[in-house]
Amino acid sequence: MMMTPELIRKKLKELNLKVTPQRVVILKTLADNKSHPTAEEIYREVIKKQPNIAVGTVYNILETYVNRGIVEKISSIGDKMRYDVVSEDHHHLFSKNSDEIEDYFNVELAGIIGRYLEVNEIPGFKVEGFKLNISGEFTKRGKN
Amino acid sequence: MMMTPELIRKKLKELNLKVTPQRVVILKTLADNKSHPTAEEIYREVIKKQPNIAVGTVYNILETYVNRGIVEKISSIGDKMRYDVVSEDHHHLFSKNSDEIEDYFNVELAGIIGRYLEVNEIPGFKVEGFKLNISGEFTKRGKN
DNA sequence: TCTTAAATAGGAATTATTATTATTTAGAAT
DNA sequence: ATTCTAAATAATAATAATTCCTATTTAAGA
């Protein structure tokens, strides 16, 4: 689903967050950029459109978005935080050779796992969600 | 499988790594500590047994172990790196309320997912492995 | 148009991790 | 047991990612 500035403004209003140009551009940049970027990568992209934005502002806005459920931090081998817009339930494909990460949508597989975990309860643990991190090699370049 | 210092020394020799007291104690600490600790947590634990160890040494040894396949970094919401001894294939349970992470062994579920991914190839991607990150609440305290 | 709480810019501080260099040491060779 | 040396470590500085602080700006309600 295409995240237009209008939709972003609407969403921010729904959440009682002031609609600032910085907030709009950060969320749009993240929505348009499916590479699960770090804060620094988002900053470098955003600064092209907003030369005065401060890196602290980027971190602050991302943290606000995470707290409000618009954005999530994705779990990866953690030397830097990476971000993703919250969208339909999905998983991730991680390249073993690079930092590339792609979304992986598979409702069927998610259903299989979800049902399995419902039927086979984990002792001492109440399941509330899961993410499948699949690692391997990207064989076709998306850029070709 | 209990990781004794003897087994650790054996493993290091197999990999042509010098057997130093620091290396032994770090691997033992990690093997005895199933909490998927950060480097800082490992350092705080190890320094009780080796008061002169340097934090740089801990990072260095962990990196060596990761490179050699003895230890892996686990993927989590990445503000700090977390480590785990490589053992039988397993997944992780993440607490939504705390930093607690526990191992989750389930050969059956892993088999289901593995077979699904074999049968249903992901276009442009060659699967080599996967980890299931399950989040929720720990309802029974392991410490009780 | 005015007001003000919220947000941002700018930059300092903190923290996690890596790099550098001098010194120590594991272990092979004798 | 001793010697030698490449590998490893200690100590500390440097770097990078992230957070914090404060003065200023601004979104939006009145």
C-alpha cells in the first residue's frame, strides 16, 4: 500500500502527533525504502530533502514511531538498529553475503507456524508473535 | 551437553587456536550462561575469575569464536550484540517485557518449516537456514 | 494574530565496539 | 628445561552509533 504524505499526515493526526515536515519525510523515506535501513542511512536520505535536519531528530522521530507502533525495529545481528514500517505481517530474508534484507510475505507458512504454536503450547511461555528470519543467498539481483 | 574445560581445550586444538586461559574461561562462561549475554555481561562475569582480562580481549575472543563457528551472534533488536554457543539447531523465545531470551528446541517444527521452504522455493533466493524468533511472555519464572 | 506545549537543531555526552601498540605467553623446537 | 617467536593479551585510545541537553523554532489551538 502506497504511503503518501496525505496518508502519513492522517496517521499522525490519528495518533495525536504533531504533523511536522520532518516526521512526514522520515516516514515516507522509510516506506519508500524497503531495505530496512539504519538510522544513519535514513538520515543520509532525508538530508537530501531537508538539509537542516539533525541526526538527533531522526533518532527521536524513529523512537517515537516505534513507541507508537508505526515503525518497528527489526531483529538482526545487532551492531546497528534497523527499521521497518509496520505493515502486513511478514518475515525477512537475510543475505549471508551482504547486509541486504528483504521482506518475505507468506501467509500460508505463517499460518502453519501460528497454528503449530497454538496447538503445541510452550511450557512457561505465552506466545504473542513470531518472526521467521531466513538466511541464504539472493540469486537474482532485484536491481537488474 | 556439558562443556567442560577439557572439551573446550580439545575444541580449540582442533581449530588450531592457542589454548589460553582467557579463551577457556570465556567459552565456559558463555556455555554456562544460557541468557544470550552481551559482551559486557560476559566481561563482568569473566572478570570475577580473571581480574586482569581486558574488555578488548573479550571482544577479540568472541569475534574469533564467531569467525570459527564456535559461537554465533544472535539476532535481536540490535542495540547490543548478543552471543550464543553454537549447539544443536534451536530457536529463541524473546520476552516482550524484559531482555530475557531463552533457547527453544523443537525438531518437529523446524522440520515442518524446513520442508516447507524446500518445497516452496523463494524466487530469487536460495535458503540456507532460518531462525524462528518467538516473542511473548514468560509465565513461569525459571528462577523459582 | 497570539500563545504555548511540542518539536527541532545543534552539539555534547555516553556507550558499545574496534584499533593500536607494547608486552606477555603458548607451545614448538631443541 | 630452555629458547624462540608468532600469536595473544593488556591497556588504552579511537571510532561510531545512539542518547541527552538546552536554546530556539514551530504546529496548531484559541
